[in-house]
Amino acid sequence: MSTWQLARRCARMNPSIIREILKLTERSGVLSMAGGVPSADTFPVTAIAAACDKVLTEAPREALQYAASEGYMPLREWVAAQLQRTQSMAVKPEQVLITTGSQQGLDLVGKALIDAGTPVAVESPTYLGALQAFAPYEPAFAALDGDDDGPLPEAMRALPSSAPGTRFAYLLPNFQNPTGLVLPRVRREALVHAARAAAVPLVEDNPYGDLWFDEPTPPALASWWPEGVVYLGSFSKVLTPGFRLGYVVAPAELGPKLLQAKQASDLHTPIFNQRVVYEVIRNGFLDQHVPTIRARYRAQRDAMEAALRRHMPVGTAWRTPRGGMFFWLRLPEGLDAMPLLERAVAAGVAFVPGAPFFARPPDPRALRLSFVTLSPEQIERGIALLGGVLHEAVGAVAAS
Amino acid sequence: MSTWQLARRCARMNPSIIREILKLTERSGVLSMAGGVPSADTFPVTAIAAACDKVLTEAPREALQYAASEGYMPLREWVAAQLQRTQSMAVKPEQVLITTGSQQGLDLVGKALIDAGTPVAVESPTYLGALQAFAPYEPAFAALDGDDDGPLPEAMRALPSSAPGTRFAYLLPNFQNPTGLVLPRVRREALVHAARAAAVPLVEDNPYGDLWFDEPTPPALASWWPEGVVYLGSFSKVLTPGFRLGYVVAPAELGPKLLQAKQASDLHTPIFNQRVVYEVIRNGFLDQHVPTIRARYRAQRDAMEAALRRHMPVGTAWRTPRGGMFFWLRLPEGLDAMPLLERAVAAGVAFVPGAPFFARPPDPRALRLSFVTLSPEQIERGIALLGGVLHEAVGAVAAS
């Protein structure tokens, strides 16, 4: 007999399939396109080291002490100003809650808004980490139908009848994980209009928005409906994920409950980390730094695009991402990405099968490739290896 | 009409009364004994600065990248060895989960173990932050009767009938917040025995255990019942709370669910912070450092003890804490700490009323005083001011 009785919600909590896959792919020699991590070459080590030193010299007692749950006010002010500038959002610093990574923002949103059995609308596929953050609060996931421009406004408008009582719709408008797609401006406006009409508030997650290659992304959904959107941002992709710094911008109505959830969860985000990051970015550092990340990732995207054209079997489909970190492939008919992973790893290359990202029956032909952690030469070699595995599999399907 | 519908659990989430009180007491000139924070004079700034530099020089790519949800393995190994040494616990590094402060450990425990309506047994008074961490999971708090040696074993043994289905009992055996009391060794053994008999597992929280003044604390409850106790520890009181580093040691049975809850909550604890702290402590730093904190706090404890004897009105009761950070006072009959706070602040001194710490009808005469953030001279002055306010209040009671 066990002493411990688990909460019912534990049945909804499972080992991350992707983390299991990543373990498999960490074998040395494997060219991994499986990770969802930024390139370590983009971390501004010197600037961070200087900022650590400055903070510990100028404000050691404050940087090492307990701090406010809301976050470090100068950083909150910076976020508010930045969102005005890049996302056309009118945000007061008081609306900004600094979180321990953007993932915590998802957990806090789930804690404050989801009751067991209530619907939460998601794209399908969507960010696996969001499904994992929401799942312990036992929602009923409702998948929004979509096309290449994102979720369909009519699917949003239908939620009151298709999923009555939907607490919110979770959307990633920019270079979505895993698909890499961007919602065009007209689709954004139509979706916000539909969500308002359906009285379904939105949770807008934007970890990749700054990583555009050709042109800035359209304004945030929150810019059109400030009181109906919770907006999540992150420093993980433009500075460092190792500091775990993200933020939530909440309508005034919701702010206090997210703050109380934050207090209950970890009292506050490490104040040392907040002060160091503020010290790094306060004088426009990101205006110089982010373009270097864009240029690097764009070249890697180009390398992967070229390699895919060279090596993928006929019938493989993708849309070229215009930013972010991922290609999303659909394999030729008859193939199943999951069992192919093991063969790919044996051949020396790794990807993430698409299945875990779906809130509804998955597309077994889908897979995700990250282009940001390998050099253009490694990308060419890796995609060639993957092409070999796929050509062989296509041959087997044809022969069967 | 509001767009947002809050989860039912939000009714259980409230602004922290203590944080509101702390705002009141932050007025300059007020001698505050209200905070629950360590002395900033104890932060090893030089060692932390050197460690930041070392980590960013030797392993910048790893320290700034995403990392394992379990935590940094060398730090987990250190924790396991340390608990063996100081708590008589046999712990495998694999059982150690690094958390974003010990507060997160409480949240994860709540997430994994509490269903709405299920009882959770607590001391009364107990750590307010634990009540806040557990509350969103909607437990029914069951207060354990106790005496000056801690909760009564018979109260533990009675749980199956007094609070059937109790998921766990939450205990702070060392220099409890807020009472400052230590469970004697015999009480520990009796409580573990009773908990086993009642099949009620324990959550043991030990943020203050290293801060003993006269003699080390008895072994951890977990040392007698490894498979029935989740143990929580922290670096906040011996190094710095600003890094938000704590840990949970879980029985093998429970580990995977706490890990999945951790992944869902914030992916992982900042790896930079973990590596820096490991760098600081790896070569025995705490063996030199913690005794300096003990000596400092002991002198402050002595100063407050002397000042209390000098200035408290007859009928004020306390037990001298033998470690930790707090005195817990019971005011003379007829006094109520809550309304007295405003008069104390007006007089230039602040404390925390005891009421918020109770899971059942509070003792209005209780209040908590921290002795660690003021100098002995400030303590004398502050307690003298408090004595003035109390003498006046006692006089008013006598005259009425």
C-alpha cells in the first residue's frame, strides 16, 4: 500500500515526450535539429558578465535580497516601452508581471483561469509546453481549425456553440512553434473581431516575434483588444534562456489574480537576474544585438531551405519560415515520422516528430526541424542524411 | 460584462496581508522587525561575484542555455551529500529536484498531492507562504493541536478520524516560522511514529535549520521515514534569497510527478544561478560562512531578549528562540496585535501581527518580531518604542 495519494490532476501530467527524444539525440555525433533552443553563439556573454559585475558592485544588497512579486520596476518600465514600440501595444508598467520564464506565465494563466472540465481553445499543432502547463488544471482542449494563415475566424466565432464556456484561446501569432507560421495582419484583425464577438478572451504568446528575417511582424493581437488579451513575452530567444526571464502583460481586471498566483508559486522571479538583464538592455543593447541573431538565423534558414530542396523526396511539403527557429515538414503519404526517428538517429541526424504538438488526433506525417543550432555545413550534411532515410522509407512504401 | 471568467480557485487566492503590512512599514525611519528576510550583511558578495565570473568564463554556453528540469547534477550531488552530513538523511542525487526557491517546492507538492476538498494538516500557526502555496489547490486545512514542543503526536494519530483522507501533514521542525520553536528529538520520533501509524505522509520544510545558535538541530523527520516524507530545503537563508534556489527531496514514488509539475511550471530553475551557487559552495564555503551568520544572529537574538525583558509589560510571554530569525510574542490579556500595529508604526517600530499565520481562529494577542535585520542598538531602541506602545495599551485596558 502506498502512503502517497496523488491528486487527480496527476493523471494529466506525463513525461515530456520531447525531453525523452532529446535524451536520445544527445548521443555525440548526431546532428540534432530536434531541440527548441536558441544558438549558444548568440548569447552576449561579455555584456552579461559586465552587467553581473556592475549589479554586484552597485547594488549587491538589493540584488541578493528578497524582492517584489511584481518584478523589478525599471525592467517592467522597459518592457512597457518596448511593447509600445514593437507591438503597438499601449501598456502601463504596472500591467507587466515579470515571470520565471515565459513558461511560468502559461502556468499562472492556467492557475487563474482554468477550472477542471472547462474548454481551452488551441491551435493544432501548438506549443507542447503550453499544453503541459495547462493540463494540470484539467481543461478540455478544443482544437481550432486553421489554414496556412493560422486559425480560422469562423472557428473562433463558433466556440460558444462548439465549446461553450471556453475560458480563453491560446495563440502564437509569430513564427509559431512548431509550424513557423506568422498570422497575417488581416487574419489577426479578423480573429480579434471574432473572439470579441464570441466573448472568448485570448492568451497571446510571443517568444519568437523579434526573430523576423524580412520584415517586422504585424502588431500584437493585444494591440487591438487590450482588455481581452493576456500577452506573454520572453528574453529567452533574444538574450539567454538560462536566466529564465519572461513577462506577462495582463488587463487590469486580471492582474491581481496573476500576481497572487505568482506569489504562491515562487514569491518572485530572481531579482539578481532581473537587474542583470535590465543592466544589459537598458541602453538599447538589443537594437544592435537582435539584428545579429536575425542575420545568423536567416543564413541558417536559407541553408536548410536549399538543403531540403536538394534532398527531400518528392511529396515532402513545407512553407519557408520567415523568422523564428523552425521548419515544419509534411512527409510523403504513407510515412510516419515517429518510427522514422530511430532510423534517422542511427543515420546520424535527429528531428522531433510532430505528433506530440497536436491537441487532437495528430498528423503522423509531420515533423519539426530547428535550423538555429547547426552551421550551414552541418545543416546540409544533416538534411542529406535525413533525405537518405526518407528516400529509403518512400521506396519501402512504394514496394509494399 | 466581463470577458474573463476566473477559475474557482481564485476565491482562495488573496493579496498577502504580510506584503501589505511590509509596504506600510517601509516608510523610512521605521525600525522594522516585520520582515521575514535575512540580513543583507550576510550575503557573500565577493564570493558570488567571483563565481559569476568563473561560470561565465568557463561554461558560458551551458550556463546561459536551457537546462534539465531536474537541476544541475553537481548541485544535486552536493545537496545529497550535505543532507547526509547535517540531517542524517540517506539521499540519492537523483531524488533531489532543484526548485526556483523553496516556495516553488511547496507549490509543486500542492500540485501533485492536493485535490479540491481534501484535508491538509498544518501546525497553527504555520508559515503563511505555505498556506498561500497550497490554497489554490483548494484543500481543507486541518490544524494540528500542539504544545511548546510542537504538534502533538495524538493529533497526528487522530487524523484518519478527525480529517479522513488527509493528503499530508506540513511541518517546520526547525525554528519554525513564525514561532521560532524547534521540535525536540523525542517529539520528532513520536510524530513520525504517529504519522506512519495514521498513514499520513509528511512534508518537512527546513529553511532555517542551519541557523542554530547553541547546538545543531536533531535529525530531519525524513531520516526516520524516507519513503513517507518530502523534504524541502533552501539556499535563501545561508547564501542569498535573490537567486531563488531551493530543493525538494522526494521519495522515488513521488519524484516523477514532482518533476512533471516542475516542467509544466517553469521548465527548469535558472541554470546560471545553479552553477554560480555550486561554484560558491563546492569547496566547503558554507562551513566557514554559516557560522558567521549564526554568530551575528545570536548576538541580535541576545539583544532582543534583553530588550524584551527590559521593555515588555507584565503578562507578555515568549520563548527564547534557539536559532532562526524570529521571536513570537503573546501580548497581555485584552490586547489585540492587529490594531496596535498602526500605533507602533506611528511610534516608529513595526512588527507582524500573528493572525495571518493561523489556519484556524487566530490568537489576536500573537505577534512576530524578526531580530536579524536591525543592529543590537536599533533592536534596543525599537523594542523600547514597542514597549511604550504596549504599556499605553495595557493602561487603556486597565482603565476601561
